[in-house]
Amino acid sequence: MKKLGFGGMRLPLNNPEDPRDFDFPQLFSMVDSFLEQGFTYFDTAYMYHKYQSETAFRKALVERYPRDRYLLADKLPLSHLKQAEDMERYFNEQLEKCGVTYFDYYLLHNMTRTYYKTAAQLDAFSFIKEKKAQGKARRIGMSFHADAELLDQILTEHPELEFVQLQLNYIDWESPNIQSRLCYEVCLKHKKDVIVMEPVKGGTLANVPQEAEQLMRAYAPDSSPASWAIRFAASKEAVIMVLSGMSDHSQLLDNTSYMREFIPLNQEETDIIHKATDIINSSIAVPCTGCGYCLEGCPKNIAIPQYFALYNQFKQFGEKSNSRYYYGNYKDTHGRAGDCIGCRKCETICPQHLPISETMKTLSGLFDEKSQ
Ligand code: SF4
Ligand code: SF4
């Protein structure tokens, strides 16, 4: 199995403001090109693209290729479960939306301390085990967004999990928040396969500061910054798959060019990554991946990931970034940073554990006044 997976969270769109408005001709050709090159793994989830990622893959993949040409991963939405019966209902709905009779990989989605309680109360672990016994989920695991201590506890209590999907990238490797390295080491201890999500950290590592990119280009002029990030993740021995959310054909061609015949990073390349990490860390204001999970519960309809992206641009490029101008564009359709009431609903769901409400105060001071 080649180590690059097609992520279903950032599919190509006609209108970037409408996550359901898929650019199907482009998606079809991306799926074709991916399969032609020998890649097979596709990853989706119930909530991606405002609940339409699964149907997009049905149209672009399932209805156009025989079932044995690809592997499909989907996830049980722990955040949506209220009672035990919900699990069967969501699972059947997912099979139907995807147009398949089984999933190759099925995960408990977004495991955190809060959702571990939900999963334990509703016995979601037995549910996916049963799906495996029925042949409706070939391999079972979870996507994990908490600390290494909890991961160790869950894998000890639930040895039936066969793999863990982890956020793993070179910026988060030593992060005390995300704990990529520590979580990876727990997976090694429990002998679990690792699937990597966010190897490029929501695109952050595809657009690194100039100084970091110069280091990379000096060593390998034709290799994109994204290639360094994906190869870093794929070089870890327990990693069986690296998911990339490819939003257009050029990104797909770039990813597949170095993952077709994957070569792990050598020592010199690893040293360059360490230097780039220091440079990037000093330029990021908010390590938001743009997943958008926080948007759903915000009572003030604040464009949280968009504002964080503007803040990061502002920190890197100052007034030249035009961040204030773009921020002003949002005010007719979204709440401003200053409208935040500090309810922290967003923070309970943010997989990056970001102090969103506090950061809104900083953002308000920076943008609200000057973008009237
Ligand atoms: S804390 Fe602020 S940004 Fe977060 S959900 Fe509440 S109002 Fe929205
Ligand atoms: S703030 Fe958190 S939940 Fe919201 S988009 Fe960023 S990483 Fe995702």
C-alpha cells in the first residue's frame, strides 16, 4: 500500500465560500490520476464539507470504480451521539451516503477526553468491534486529538483498536499542546499502526516563511515545502498512511510525484527540517489548521479560522498582507472578533486546543477598530 491517502476534508470547490459547491470535473480527474498512479486510500468523515464529503466521494469514486480498486475510510461522529441507537443510524447513513456495503477502515472520530466519556457510556468500542465481526468495517481504530497520557489509557483499555489516526507533522512533533512525538511513541509501545492527519498542518507547512523555504530549496530546488512535510510524516516507521487534503490537481501532482516511490528523509534533510521548525514557530501567531469544527456552535457566527489565517498573515507580512482589508469583508456576513461573548463553545471542540476566546480579544484590538 502506497503511503499517501486522499483526504476528503479539503476537496476542490467552485466557490471557496461554499463547502458544498464541489468542482466535480476537477475532482473526477484527481481521483482518476490518483488511482492510475497506484494510490488507493480515501478518507472521509460525516461532518466534512458540511456533511457532503461522503456523497462527493460516492460520485467521484464509488460510482466510477469497482469496489476492489480502492480503500475507503470513514468515521463515527462521536460529537453527534446522544444515545446508543444513534450509532447504528449514523453507520447505516454513512454506508448509504458513500454507496458502499462496508468500510475498509472505520474510526471513532475526534477522540478527546470529553468524547472518550461519550464513547465509554455508549460503548462505541463494542459497536465498531461488532461491525468488524459483521464484515462491515475491515479494520477499526480512532482519530485522536488529545494528550499522550489519555492515548496510553485508551489503548490499554481497548486493545481491539488496530490503528490510530494522529496529527503528526514537524511543527507539532515537540508541541506541548499536540504532543505528536509523545503520542506516536505511545502507538509504538502498543504496536499500533499510525495514520497521519494534518501532515501539512492545514496548509501552513506548504507556505512556510521565505527563510525556511530558502533552506529547503538550497538543498532540493525542485521540492515543494509541502513535500518536506509529507515525507517527514511518512518517514516514521509505524506510519502506514499519510493523508493529504488536496484541493486542486496541481497539489495532487505534487504530492504523488514524491510519494509514488517514497524515499524517507536522510539525516541532512532531517537537520534542515529542525532549522525550518524554529523559523516557522517564530512566525506563527495561532496554530489553527482551518478544520472549521469550531464554527458550528458559535452563537455569534464568528469566522474563527478565517480570522486566525488573517492574523497569521498579518504577523508574517504586516500591513502588506492586507489582512485588515480582508477582515473588513467578513463583517456583513459574520460576527466580528469583538462580538465574542467568551462562551468557549468553540474551545470544547477545537482539536488544537486553542485559546480562541482570548485570541479574539487580541484580534479585536488589532482589526476591529481600523476596519470600520
Ligand atoms: S467563545 Fe467566542 S468565538 Fe467561541 S463560540 Fe463563543 S462567541 Fe464564538
Ligand atoms: S480554531 Fe480550532 S476548531 Fe477552529 S478551525 Fe482552527 S483548529 Fe479547527
